[in-house]
Amino acid sequence: MSIDLSQFFEVFFEESFEGLDAMEAELLNLVPGEEDSEAINTIFRAAHSIKGGSGTFGFNSVADFTHVLETLLDQIRDGSRPLTAEHVNLLLKSIDCLRALLSALQAEQEPDLSESIELRKKFEHILELDESSNDESTNSSEPHAELNTFQIDFKPHHHLFKTGNEPLYMVSELAELGDLDVVVFHNEVPDIKELAPDDCYLSWRFFLNTEKPETAIKEVFEWVEDDADITISLCGGLFEDLDENPVESEDKKESQPADTSAKAATAVKAKPSTSAKVQSSGASSSESTSIRVGIDKVDSLINMVGELVITQAMLSQLGEQEVTEATFASLQEGLAQLAHNTRDLQESVMGIRMLPISFVFSRFPRLVRDISQKLNKQVELKLLGEQTELDKTVMEKISDPMVHLVRNSLDHGLETVDQRIAAGKDPVGVVTLNAFHQGGNIVIEIMDDGQGLNTQKIKEKAIANGVISETDELSDKEINELIFVAGFSTADAVSDLSGRGVGMDVVRRNIESLNGSVEVASAPGVGSTFTIRLPLTLAILDGQLVKVAKHTYIIPLISIVESLQIDVTKVSRVGKDLDVLRLRDEYIPILRLYNIFKHQGAIETLDKTLLVVVESDNQKIGLLVDDLLSQQQVVIKSLEANYQKVDGVSGATILGDGRVSLIVDISGLIKMSGLRKPGSQELIIESQANLEAS
């Protein structure tokens, strides 16, 4: 009976991706000639762990590729080869390649080996050059490396298989170090009735003839140091004392009958196969399906559950008592305590989903390095607010839009070294990523100290593309917002970084799908800042319940500026059917929800209704409702996943009475109403003078 190794796959993939992240971070900080030995050791250990794990699980494409990478790292680590910039670039490319291989395996797909084969040839070329130069020096003056024979006694503890380790792969690794002879002992195998199929009863003695040092042998067994008895010693020749079981005391060896030990030992003189068959893990996606949580958060959650159990027991006891005024008061007190416990439990559970945004920020040092090299620009990346926490779901979806924005800053924003020097700037441009909490939102800023947006060029391109007409009067801010129009680009030539007219519109669309917003501010010669605002979580929403006809809708509380009764004397009609309320020198367009959602029986008279003033993308609009109900936290359910996408609605929830209530999407309502100017965030309302004249 074999062990199902697939149960360990997900942990292996997670740890491997973390190892690759650690390798990348250390490589980006290495300066050839000034490298830190501990950083090299960290990179080597991560590569060795991935190699060992992939070999254990039979992922030979990963194990074979990592082996040659590990060989180069080992030479750099022991000082026999100096680190060069070429090595750093090649190792970084290898990390990308390993990510792709592991992602394909995690998704149960056949990995594309073309890149790994190409990179492996480059590694082997470097290693062969070194070997040939060593051969030349050896032939001229230096003697050959000393050949030693090691005796390795390996006696696994019975639980070894349960740790996910397989001796076969350790034998394979030893065989790669030199000439290997294997002796297996099976005298501890019990009778069939007492045999546990997932216990290890065998032990081995290896004789290895190799030029490698003892440390190379120890690395083979470092996975099982705590799960086996291992001794390594130099010996004079092969096949000594084959009749002795390894790792036994001298007393036991002396007392053991000769026929038993001879019967237990079997000599094997062959290199075992390194291939292995594994079962599918069942993973269907490369996205992370688990999350690591600090023990303090788990302890807090357990405490909350304990409090909840106590409160539930108290309420159950009250339910068995006769109803009196005293028990009724106790019941109210218990329900209040239950509400408090539930709220604390909710906050504790939500805290588990919150992760520092450094998980997103950590991918950008590599991105900035690669793109700046490609563009021949000098760039410094500054990361601020890395410990600002964000819901894991939001974090996974914001990564790609941020990549687009950083690429934009590097390609369009920052000048070349010559241009910066000519402008009196530091030749090294600066891109800053900053994250902080603001109210119930997280704000992410992508800033650069480049040339800023070319407003005139944007306007000319917009006119040429028919996005706006020559007669349109737009402010600089409105013109800059045109970069978010689908298909719009100011690049003069198409490259793999920009110029195809895709990206910025996708950025806005993806951010708005998260109930967020993005805006740009720019100053010529000073730089640009893209600001993203997102809710902290997509699971829970603080909402205001409102009544429209016979229906109940939920407006996100964070979007609400104020609620008021309408003074009809301050309402003006714009166009055919748009009413605008003058409110403290601002003009607020009034959207009638009963019209948008086509409800009958709503209150249509303005002075008998209420106006909820909300803000989206720095613009205010008023939503006409019949009445305001309560405020409460609601659990968001996706309409798109359970039904279909509905314009003007971002999701749904189930109210306390079991009814379904829809959550209003402010940005979607504005789109449905046609209030936006083409390619702009500004709303279509006439100037203050024209309104006052009307």
C-alpha cells in the first residue's frame, strides 16, 4: 500500500513559491563583488528545498532544472566562482521559469519546458567553461581532486513515510555524487499480520566513491535529520562488513547471530531510477487557496467562540425558565451580549483575512529593475506603508492594475538619464508606492517624479481619435482623465510595454469592479500621482437601507455624504428630464431610483421624498428615495456568481427577515444615467451662471 503524496502537494507549492520570492528578494539586493555570504546561503537553501521537494513528489522537470541552478549557486557559495551580473540576471530568469513550471503543475497542466531547456543550456555552458579551465590548470600543474570513499549508515525511524519523505529519492541524489553501492537491511520487517503499510522497516548502508566533500552528502539527508539515525564516515574500500545492520550498537552487533545478519543484508550495485509517478493534487488554479495566520489571531478567535458558547448557554437556560419580568430583562441583556459577541467574532474572523500589502508590493522591485534596464533608465523604488492591511481577496485583484500603473510611470512618466540631467534633475528617477488607511478605505498611491502628463498631446490625440471634438472645452484635469478611455494611447510607437491602447481603461474597469476608484493628478516637469481608493474588504459592508416603492435597497455607508429633505425652490431643470439641486454652491444631479429600476408606486413629488447625497470618483449625485430605514452591516453576495450581472447593482444581501436586498453601485448608476462627459470623470451639468439664469 503506497502513501498518497498528493495530500502534501499544496503545502509544497506554497512553500516553493515563498522560496522563490525569498530568492528573488535576495538576488535583487546582491551587488557582484560585494555580495553577502548569508544572502547567497539563503538563495542556495531555497533552491535546494525546491529541488528536494520536487524530487520527492516526482516533479522531475522542476527537480532537474533546479539541480543545475543549485550547482552554480554551490560554486558561488563556496567561493570557487565569483558572482557576476550575468549570473544574477540568469538566476532571476530561472526564478520566473520555475514559477511558470510550478504554476502549471499546480493547475494539473503539462508544463512548457522550452524555456527551462534553454536556460539549462546556458547554465551548463557556464559550468562547462569552468570545468574546462580547471582541466587545463590541472593538466599543467595541479593534481586531480582527491577521491574518497564514504560509508553512510541510514536507518529511518518507522514514521518516515508519514513525513512525506521517500528514501528512493535520497538514493538517487547520492548516486549523482559519484560511484554508489547500496546495501539494504530488512531484518526488522515483521510478520504480515503485524505489518503497518505506512511504516518504514528497512535500513541502508551506502558506500560512495566521490570527489565531493562530506557536506554534499549531509545535504542529501538534511530533510530527514530528525526522522532517522544517520552516520557518515570515511572508509578504505567498498563492501566492508556487509553482514552488520547499520546504526546498531557494538553490543547488538556482537550478539547478533551470523545467519540472521547474512540473511538480512542484500547487496545492490545499480543506480536507481529517478522517475516517479504521482497522483493528481486536484488543484484547479494557481491562485493561493490558503492563508497563513498568526497564532495570536487564532487565539483571539478561539476566545471569541468561547464567549459565544457561554452566551448561548445562558440564553438556553433562560428559555427553559418561566417567563417573568425578571427573565425578560435577563433575556434582553443576553441578546445584547450575543450581539456584542457576534460583532467581536465577525471582526476577529475578518482580521484573519487581512494581510499586509507588502505581499503585493514585494513583486515590484523585480518589475522596476527589469523594465528600467530595458528602457535604459535609472530608477529608485520607494515602498511606504507596507504593513497597511487589506483583505486577501481585494489584494489578489488589485495586483494587476497596479502593475499597469507602475509600468506607465516607468515608460511614460520618468525621463531618460540625459533628459533628467538636462532638466536639472537627479539622474535617478524615483517611483514611490504608498499605502494607508483613510476612513473605511485603503488608499494606494503610485507616484513618480518624472515629466508629468503631456496634457496638450493627450488633447490632440483625443481629437484625432474622435474621443472629443475641437469645440469641447475641457480643463487640464478632464483632459488627463482621457487616458482612461478604452483604446486611448499617446505612445508614438508600439512596444511590449505600451502603445497598443490597452491597459489604462482596464485599470479603471477592474478597480471599479472592486467598488473602488482611481484618479490621476499631474504637474508638468514635477511628476504624476495615481490614487486608488478601495474598500478594505469585499465580504462585509456597512450600509444604509432605503425604501423605494415597495423595495429595499442598500447604499454603501462610506459613499454617503449626507441625507436631506429637498427644498424645491433650489431645484432647476437641466435639459429634458434632469433635475439639479443647488446645495451650498454646488449643483447636485438628482437621480430617481424608481425610474432607473422601473418601479411603480414610488413617491414622485420632490418635497415629499428624501435625497441621499453620495460621492463617487470625487463627484456628488443625489439619489431620490421614499424613506431612510436602518443602518446595518451586511454580508455581500455576488449576483454575477449566483444569477447574472445587473447594471447599477454591485451585489445583494439577505436581510434579517429573510428578504433579499440589492446593493446599489453608485458608479454604475452614473453610467446608466449618461451623466458623464465623454472620456471624463466630470458630470454633464450646465455652468452655474446658466443654471441661475434659468
